[in-house]
Amino acid sequence: MDAAQNVLAGLESAILVDDDPQRAVDLFLEDSADALFELRSGHSLLQARIGDRWDDAFDLYELFRAGCFALAQRAWAPEQADNRTALERRIAVRLLFVRAYVTAGEILALVRTGYANGAVARWRTMHEVEVQATLLAGATDDTVRRYGDQVAYQLWRTLETYERHHEELGWEPLPADELRTIRERGEDVRREYRGRLSRGGYEWSRRELTEDFPQLTDDAVAVQLRHLEEHVGLTAHRALYRLASDAVHAGWKAARGYELLLEPDELSVGWETQATLSSLKATLDAYLELHELAAPRELADAFEELFGRAHAAFAGPAEIE
């Protein structure tokens, strides 16, 4: 924090020369090279220390992530199926895989630059994506249809909000034809579900879950992520998911540990990257299985070996001298 104190000291010195705020800031910026150098040097040192410990692991992570994308691309064109529901299922899981792929890149960018605490929020997304993709891959046709309806409903609500506020935000209006099409679909879904989809992002899975959770036959009981996790057998990270929620959201639980967030985090890299790699692979597997698309045995074995090495590279103590 010494570099930050030097920034404030420099601004105070400029004020002593000229107490007009505009001229003081001009003077400060003219003489800010040393402060900027100190700030950048500190962060460069942190990244170098992280790199010394993790660069080989990061490289394996990037290679595995790129390989996942390349394998998924083989199934994209053409995207065909015997019936509409099968096609909708494939497209839904494909979009979830793309979300996982992008999110895995965001996580790498954060942990590589020392902000693993910030990556916790992105890992929560990875977990949610894996759970939904796993459920959708084996769900009934009715559940797949309801998932599509939920997506259409949420898109409609988002675009209606955009349409109401785009002028005050200085953004362009939506094309009229596009808005009309989405609005019509959204209105149809709202009428069919009589507003129930507004209760949360997992309402679409209610019917799929009632055998495991009879209480969900009561529409007053909300469908939660934990119901989906238990249904598909992905409960191992539940405790981490809940703790991550406390860490990344504003509020008294996060504030209690605010000291831990003041400095870039160089240690809590391993579990986040391992969990991310596992979720990315699981989402890819769910997508490829829908296509009954298998890589040649030699390639499949080699890709499994690459995953194992990337995963293992983040194991062990993350001690930085």
C-alpha cells in the first residue's frame, strides 16, 4: 500500500502549490511518472511471483481450453437432429458450453494477474453451467422445451428493460422487427406459464425434479440450484459455492473479510482452476454425447491425458517464496 500512499502524497503536494482543483490535478499528473512506476512495478512483481509458481500450469490450462473448443466445433456445422426437441437440446447445451468456454478464459485472466478472489464469482457461473448442462443432456423433452421457454422469457424481459432505458443510457434503440418477434414470443410464454417463470432461473426444471423432491409439486416452493445439484449428483462443490457467494457479494458477510480483499491474491489459485477445468470438460462431454460424437480412440486418450496433466498441475501447496 506504500505506492498508494505516495499517490495521495503527490496530490497533497500539488494542492500546496495551487489549491485550485483543476490546476492541482494538472500539476499532479505532470509529475506522476514515479508514482505510476511504483504502482506498475509492484503489480509486475506480483505477476512474476505468480508466474514462477503457476506458468506451466497456466499453459496446460490454456491448451486444454483451446482443445475443448476445437472438439466442440466439430459438432457445430451442421447442427442437425431427428426432431425439433433434440435440436433444441443440442443448441441449449452448446450455448452452455460456449458460456463455460468464455468464463474459463475470464477465470484464467483473473487468477493469472493476482485476482483469484475476483475469479470466485466467475467460478460460480462455471458450476451453474455444468449443473444445467448435465441436467439438460438427460432431461425429458418437456423439460428441454420449458428451458427454451425460460430463456425466451428472460430475453424478452431483458430487452424490454433495454427498450425502456436506452435513451437515458445513450444507446441505440432495438430494431423494431427484432423487438416485435421477441416480444410476441415472450408474451406467449408468459400467458402459458401464468407468470411462474418470473420466480427464478430454475423454474423450467420443476417437473423434472418432483420425483426427487415432492415438495416442488407445490408451486409456492421455489426451485433452487441445490435441487438440480442433488438430482444430477453434483453436490461436491456445494459448500464452496455457498462460501463463494459470501465472498463475492456486497454485504456484511463480505465486509467481515474485507482485509483479505485489499491486496491481490496470489495463493488461492489451485482449487478454482481445478474446479473450472472439471466443469469445462463435463460441459463439453455433455454436448458431444448428445451428438454421439466420439473422437478417435487415440485422440480421446491423449485429450484425457492433457486434462489430467492440466488438473494435476494445480494440485499441491501454492507457496510463493
